[in-house]
Amino acid sequence: MSDFLDVLSIYYFCDAMANLRPLNPAEYLGCTDIYELVKTHFARGFDLAPRGTPERIEQMRAAYLGFLNWQDANPALVAELRGAAEARALGEAPAALR
């Protein structure tokens, strides 16, 4: 679970940064990869269809719903991870955005 929590920390950091300012292209691509990792964590138990196919889209939708359910089941941990990510994002944001 530790690797997953590391990925979640980055996921919440991406979310916090995107709430402060538009992400630059490199950040956007990196965060997209992280979002995909989070979703695929919840897509275990079946082989993923090729990207861009209707089957893959449905698998990712189901995986995301699994993630949302996990968040609902772990509110204290989610609050802790989000809080740390928001503090880090504010620390890295230009003063004008704080």
C-alpha cells in the first residue's frame, strides 16, 4: 500500500496545483500519468483493453468509481494526504497565487 500512497500523494498534489493555477504542459502530462496510475490501481483483476477503445473507457470509469469508493471509506487518510498536498502546493506557488 505504501507505493500506492506515494502515488496518491502526487495525485492530490497535482489536484492542489491545478486548483491554484493552470499546469504547464510538462506538469499536465505528468499529472495525467499519475491519474492513470491511480485508476489502474483500482482496475485490478482484469486485463485492460487497448487505450482509446470503448472497453478501456468503461474500465477506467469503473476503476475511477472504485477509487471514489476507496476515498469514501478512508476519509481521515484522504484528508491527511490532501492537507499535505495543499500545503506543499501553496509553498511552491508564487506569492501572488497564495
